[in-house]
Amino acid sequence: MSFLELIPDWLLIHGPAFLMALPLIMAAITAILPNKRVAWASTFIVTAILTLTAFSIALYNAEVGSTLYKMGGWAPPHGISLVIDALNAPVIVLIAVMAFITVIYAMPATIAEIKPNKRAPFYAAFLLSIAGLLGMVVSGDAFNVFVFLEVSSISTYVLVAMGAARDRRALSAAYNYLILGSIGATFFVIGVGFLYMETGTLNMADMARILADMDGGSRVSKIAFGFIVIGLGLKLAMFPLHAWLPGAYAYAPTPVTAFLASTATKAALYLLLRFTFFVFDPSYTYVADVLMFVLVGLGVIGMLFASLQAIFQTDVRRMLAFSSVAQVGYMLLGVGIATTASVAAGYLHLLNHAVIKGGLFLALGAMWYRFGITRTQDFQGLGQTMPWTMGAFTILGLSLVGVPFTAGFVSKINLAEAAADAGWWWAVGIIMLTSILALIYIGRVLLMAYFQSPPEVNGNVVDRNEAPLMMLFPMWVLAIASVVIGVEAGVMVDAATRAAELLLGTG
Amino acid sequence: MIEQVPLLAEINPGLWVILAGLICTLLPIGHARKAFVIAAPIFAGFLIFQINGLNPGAHFGGRLNFGPVELTTLRIDKLSVVWGYLFCLAGIINGIYALHEKCRMTDSSALIYTGAAIAGVLSGDMITLFIMWELTAISSVFLIWKGGDHAYAAGVRYLAIHVLSGVMLLAGAIMFAQANGGDFMFNEIGLDSPGGWLMLLAMGIKVGFPGLHMWMQDAYPKASITGTVILASFTTKFAVYALARGFAGEEILIWVGAIMTCFPVFFAVVENDLRRVLAYSLNNQLGFMVCGIGIGSALALNGVVGQVFVHVIFKGLLFMSIGAVMYRTGTAKASELGGLFRSMPYTAVFCLIGAASIAAVPLFAAFVTKAMILAAAVYDHHYIPFLMMLFASAGVMEHSGIKVPHFTFFAHDSGRRVKEAPWNMLTAMGIATFFCIYLAWPVGGYQNLYALMPYELDKAYVPYTIDHVVFQMQLLFAAIFAFTLLKRFKLYPAERRAEILDLDWTYRKMGLGIASWASAMWDRLSVQTGRLKTRVLGAAGRRLYQTFSPAGAASEATPSGLAAIMTAGLLFVVLMFEYFAK
């Protein structure tokens, strides 16, 4: 562990607090920075430090196991606690890395998409969103989860609305997102309130202990569970509560879309895992029933419906947005089967899909940046005009479909195996079917890009016009990552298995 | 070398040859390609030697896991190593023989084909075996297509039959592995399970069981000159390996093999196309091997291994000599050849030696090995198969030993005066000739062949006893005598220009009739179904579009109010579930 020796001890110990404090403070400072270039630089440095911190925390966690950080030295259940364990360490790394990558990309992208006087606030909101996401992941306290959920959500509404400079429809999308997101957050906080009523504590570990003593608790905790599932379901775009998602993804500025797609829904899904398996427990019949019938049922319907919808989209970003809804279905399926292997597979898909979808949206952004492409038919000849961008898009697209030696294949095959082991053969069939649907909607675009010649403008064939290096670099990092995960899946699978074992108490 | 690079011991040497073939597909320089064609089999042979030296007798490597299936892509043991060496040697000889031919397609497909055969016999599990099984078929069909326009249909038939064989092999392998707890290692299969029967049938197609043999006589004579030589070396011998590995000692193979030795004799005697004669004789030789595998004793299996080894060499020699003749004269029809010994003396000598080898004349290749199989049949009291094989041996003498050289180089003078074969063909034939004699030489010759044989014998078989030599000579002279007598009294079927159809009639004539009738019916039917199909598919597509497209019902922008009501509804559903949860 030579890497850990390089990290000062205080960072390892106070890292969890540092993770959310740093972006919070820097957001305030960034907002008033006069120069947009300085704003970018400060965001860049902050995210770089966050990435480093997240990595060292994750490594430290792998070495010493779960750690509990007491805010201000106050011990739970009275004080606020931050928890790092096998479940949230990978998500922290994911959020930090995706933030870092999108910030690099944001440099050229914001110049094209955000008005100059809005750029410093843009970076501030971005930092706030990071702080909120990291906060809700590390927090060990249910109410603080809500607080950070709101911090991240409100900053995200702002970020989505900033897409108005490019497309006015961003405003209505942001409004829609605001209303529905608030409903989701409200449902969540109502659920937490009921839980507090039942257990008399807000600390999640305490709640879990007391609920277990009460053997699942009374009707109050049932209602609490219902509200929490629906609230988080809205946040993670569970079908049919995904109405806010396609608009928000399609019209937000590109870096925001990529960041949202790879982190926001994932953090909400992390919370769902935390609540269903950690605070509550699938051994309570009402939890088991909801998992089995609601999450799996909606997950599978979502996989099919959203995939079909993606096939018919004419706007590429909306297509990928619907595909995200479908992919959430895979994760819910994994959660719903509720065996160690299936939860691990769902968790793995959460991480892999973040990498894949983030990269795809980055590639789409680069295409818009150069050629203003938003529709599928504009893809014709992109294989020649933007070969590198299209190359990354192809790799990531195939990974989304689940071609062997890509990240998508690893998680899908693990999920299919877990379903088969549990005897859910019909689910294996659904996974195959939706993979074929994914092949159709991705293949449609790829065919257009590689087998049609570039369009002509005023009688001249469009020249090659590759995206700038600062856009290519982030998307290729993700494309290569998805292949590396596909070839050498061991580390990721181990991390996912450890998380699942922690959740199901089988480790 | 292998010590420095341990990875080499994990990679199937055949894959290097395939890689060389792939490079050749892109290489526009003829000389460089030829260098690959010669060097790749030498390199592979060298690697096999090195790897075999690491763990003599049983080397396993290249293990890959695909989910629950473990593949062992490399196995070099006492049985497979013989085939490995043999195929490398054959690859080198074939490469030299084809040196004059400037054709990228031949070079690359020959290399891929050779490599697939090497990789196939050195594979340890049934999945790799299947992949190589199909690859040999797919890569070799190009060699047939190089034979010209008239070879196209034969190539398609060849490909169809072999792909079918591969599919049957895979199906059988999966059934067999499933019955054995998911173990895909390719070892003794046996006929206790339906999977075993399916695999036997797949191998039967490739080795040319009676009734399943038609592709061989159909395709081989139509391939290009070098193509036939290359084709005759690998496919069937690969299948013999698979049979020896999976079905040694299965009683049914004795009879199948015995019949297989006999029936081609009749066809070969009346056939006019000499390459087709050789294809029948190839079929007959394979019969001896199948029969030996069926007997299954150590002596018989050693005989089979030895027979395979020398067979590839002398059969190749015969095909090469006829190929050389065809290269110079443009035909291989017995009715149009004759008297060529004047203009192609070296080729004539090589052909005679090849003929002597196949006929098992003492001091020539098959004398030792064929005798082992026959002796094994007698030791195990299989007298009727023994007699059938004896008859077939005489038949071999008749059609390959006498007919082929006689009608080509002697008989009535056709008046053709051509040049001697090119130097590279002569070199290749010379190498083969050397092995034909060396591997049967009584002192220090056949003992080397024995050293390769995989099974331990209590007492090594001694071929050169007075009894055996005398018996064999009598048999051969009787055959020669019969031939002379028949020729003398003009009873021997005259060489006629005709194409003889045997069982391939079933698909070349009857099958064609059925196919054309069916296609006419299908045309009529498809007009009707087409109309129905467009209507149904159109309706389904429209329905899907109406639901899911951006303009469709599912994509209507959900107002936030409606979405909020939906959220509440869903909450209600969840609460109901919880309320009624037991």
C-alpha cells in the first residue's frame, strides 16, 4: 500500500467530511469569482483533489474495513455520523471520477453552451451538486441524506435550466424536473419522518438495529418503507416515474447530462440499496413483497417499454435517455431477485452503466459541438468526419449492448447468471430480449455513421472535423475503461460482491 | 526457446500457422508468402517438439474459462503429437509442391487449413475441436473453388456437408458434456449416449463412412492441382484422429471399416478420372484405419497411427504425381493419358514408388503398418473383416498400384510429349519418396516409426518375417496376374469418358429434382405468404410506432400534474402490497 503512505493521515481520517466540505465551501467561492477561466481552474483543482481523496478513502476502506466518522466528535445516535463501507466506497470513487472527467470536458463545452456571464455560477452549481451527491452517499444519518439529496437536486435543476442558452425547451424540462424531484424528495422525507416516529432515531445503523428488534416494526414502518421506495424510485427514474428524465437529459448542457446520467440516478439507487437491505431487511415480508412484485415488475416493464421507446426516437439524446430508464430496469431486477449474486450484479451494472452512459453522452456532446448533431439521421458519415469521437461512441455503444469483452457484457452476464441461479429463467429471456432491442437502437445509429457517406453542403462533401482534445480525452478514458472492465473484470466484480455481501449480511 | 518464453507452451502451435495464413491474405508479395508457407509449418513442428519435451507424454496448456466451461486449447500427448508432427511435415511438403503457384488465395487458405488441422488435433476439449473442425471446412473450400467454374457447385456441396458435420459434432459434444457434468474434455466418448452417436456420425461424415463418403469423390477431383494435394492430407486424417481418441474399440467400427475398404474398389476400377480413382482409393485406405480403430487393441491402434503417418505421405505422393501430370498435360483422364514415362521419367518413378507404397510392397511404406492392422484383426479373431481387408488389399494393388501408373505413364502412347514436372514439384515428391522408403526400411527405418507410436506393446510387431514377405508378395502377384489376364482378354473395363455417380446421385440428381420442385412451390407459396406477411408486419410495426415513437402514445409529454398523480397511484400500489403482505 505504497500509495496510501503518500497520503497524509488526516486526509484518511477526516476524508469523509473533507469530501463534502471542500466542494461546498469552494462552490460559494467559485460563485463570486469574476473570471470564468479561474472558475474552471478552481473547479478542476477541487475535483482533482476529490478524486484523489475518494481513491485513497476507497483504498483505505479496503484495508481497514468500514469506518465511522463522527462529525465534530459527537458520537451517534446524537451526533451526525459519516460512514464509509464497502457499499458506498465505489460510489464515492465513481462520483469523484466522473466529476473530474466532466470538468475537463466542460472547458470547451461550456464555451459553446453557456453564456459567459453564467459560467462562474455554472461551475458553482456543479460543485454544489457534487457536494450534495457525495454527502448523500457518505452520510450515515437519514435526515442528512435528505438534506444532501436536496442540495444536489436543487443545484441540478439550475444546471439543467442553464441548457436554455442552447435550447429553450431546457426551461420546461428543468421545471418539470423541479416539480417531480421535489415530490420525490418530499416522499422520501415523509418516509424518514415515519421511521423516526417508529424508532426514535435518525441514525441509519440505529434504525436498522431497532427495526430488527421490533421484527420489522409496525404498520408505521411499512408506510415509511412505501414512501421511501416511491420517493427514491422517482429520483432514480424507475419506470413509470421517469417522466422527468428524457427532457432533463436531452436539453441540459452536455457535461451536465453526462454527469447526471452517470451519478445522480446512481446515487439514488445506492440509497435504495441502503434502505431496502441495510435499514430495512428483505426478511421482513413487506420488504420482500415490494422487492418481488413492485421493483422487479416495474423494472422488467421498464426494460421493455423504454427500450422500445428508445428504438423509435429521432433525437439521439432522448434515445440514450430512454435507454437509461431501461438500464435502471436491469439494476432493479438485480435488486429484486435479492440474492448476493444478483445484488452484486445489479450494483456492478450501476457502476458499469455510469461509465458507459457518461461516455456516450460526452461523445454526443462533441458531435453537437462540431456539427450541431441532435437527430439520429444526422449521424450519416460521422465515421469519416469524426472518426475518433465515433470510435469512442462505437466502443461504448457496443458495451451498452453487451458485446463480449466490454463492461456491459460483464454485468449483464453476471445478472443473467444470478437470475438463472435463482431459477428466474424468464428474467434471463428478458435480459436477452432487451439486449437485442439495445442492439437495434445502437446499431441503427452505427449503421448510419459508418455505411452512409457524409452529407454534402453546397455541393462539397463535409470535411473531417474532429472534436478538440479536451473532449476526446475524457470520452476515450471512459471508452478504454469500459473495455478494461470487460477484459479484466476481477476488481469490479470483487468490489460489487463485497458490497452485496455487506448488504445481505453474507460476507 | 520454450524455456525463455513460457507463454509459447500455452499457445496451440497450430494457431501460429493460422496467423501466418491470415498475414498471407494481406501480403501482396509472392516470395514473402511462400516463405511463410514453408516456414510456418516448420516453426509449428519445432514448437510441438519443444513443448512435447517439456512434459513428455502429456502436456496441457492454454486453459481458458468461459463461464462454467473450461477449455483446454492445447494438449500434446502421445497420440496427438504424432498427428501434430505429421501435419507439419505434410504442410511443408505441400508448401514446396505449391511453390510455383502465384496465388494469394491458395497460399492463405492452405496455411489456415493446415493450421486449423494442427490446432484441431492438438486441442484438448471438444469446443476447440469443433471450432477447428469448422475452420478446416471453411478454409479448405477455397481450394476447391480454385479448381474453376465447374468446381463451384461441388465446393458448395462440400461446404454444406462439412458444416453439417460440425454442427452435429457440437450438438453431440454438448449433449455428451451435459450428461457428464459439464466436462468438455475430449477423451473416450463411447456409444452409451445419444451425444456419442451424434459425434460418431459427425466424424463419420468427415472420414467418409460408406454412405456418407460422397463429398470426397465429388469435391477432391474438382479442386485445383495443388488444392487436391493439400485437401487429401488433412481433413480425413483429422477425423481419424478424432475417432481414435473418442471411439477406440467400438465393435461397430470394425464392420464399418471393413465395408469401407471394399466398396470403393469397384468404383475405382471403372472410374476414368485418375484423381477420382485416387479419391476412392483414399476412401479405401481410411477403411483400414477405421477398422483398426474398431479393433482397438494396442497393436491395432499402433498400426492405425503408423498407417495414418505413412498414408498421408504416400497418398500425397500419388496425388502429387498425378497433379504434376495434370499440370503439364492439362488432364487427369486415363483415356487421354499414356506413355508419359518417356517425357516425365522422374515423375513416373515417384508415382511407381507411391503406388508400391500404397499397395504395401515389402520395403515400401504401408507394408509394415497395414500388416499390423491385419495382424491385429487375426489376433482378435475377426476373421471375416480380415478377409474383407485382404480382398481390399488386392483391390488397392489393382486400382492404385497398377491402374494409376499404368494408364498414366505406360499403356498405349497418347502421343503427348511434355516437359518434366517443375523442380519444386519434383523436390516435394522426392521428399515424400524418401519417407516412403525410409519408414519401411528394415534396418533403422521402420523402428523410427515405431518410436512414434503411442501404445506400449509387450512384443514389438516384426514385419519382416519370411512368412509375411512371401504372403504379401503372393497377394500382389496374384493381383498383377489378374490385371494382366483381364487386360489380355479385354475384360478389363476400358477407360471411358464418363462421370460415375454413386451415392451422390441421391443428392445430385434426386435432391436437385426435389429442390427445384420445392423452390417452384415455394415461389408460389411465398407470393401468398408475402402478402400476408407484409400486412401482419406492417400492422405490428404501425402499432409499435403508434405506441412508442416520439409522436406516439407512450411519449406524450407527461405534464407534471399527471406525473404527480401517477406517483401517488404507485405509492398506493406499494402500500397495498405491504398491507396484504403476510
